[in-house]
Amino acid sequence: MNRGNKLWEGHRMILPEHRTRLLERETQPYSAPVMTEDMQEEIEIRVQEAMMHRKALRFVVGESDGEHTVEGRVVAYKPDTRSLQICNEWGKFLLPIQNIVRVL
């Protein structure tokens, strides 16, 4: 008998303190941390070194729904849009510089 996951679907439980934390996370909008000049310089240096040596970087990007990790090689800097062109296994895309929180 193949019921998929329906057998256990109704038996899921969540603790009240976990539920309140999940609801708080959904209602609070994401606010990016304030970047200091030192942090901006460190990001610039790491991006320049990665471009020179053609190495991949892992970026932490802040968006409206929270922080996400993006990994790829920096191909170019686009001054007109103030963004980095990133190349990874899914293709090429633009990453706005103002969305970068930190570089891992």
C-alpha cells in the first residue's frame, strides 16, 4: 500500500515556543546590517583578489525575505548598475553590490 507521506502528515506537532518564534520571523521585515567602511573595504579586496585569481567566492546576500548564500566566480563589475556579474553552474547573473552583506 503506497500512501506517500499522508500517513504521517496529520501527526506533525510543533512546540508553542517554536510556533511563536516562527510567527515573529514571518512578521518582522528583514533589515540589512549597517556596513562600516572597513567591512566595505574588506569585501572590495576579497572581490578584487578573486577576480585576479579567478577564484569562486561565497556571498551572503540580504533580500526582503532574509539572508541567502550565493556562490560563484566574479566575472565582471558593471558600474552602470553597480553590480557584480557572477558565473556559477546555473549560468551568469548580476548581483547588486548594495545587497552584499558579507563574503565568506
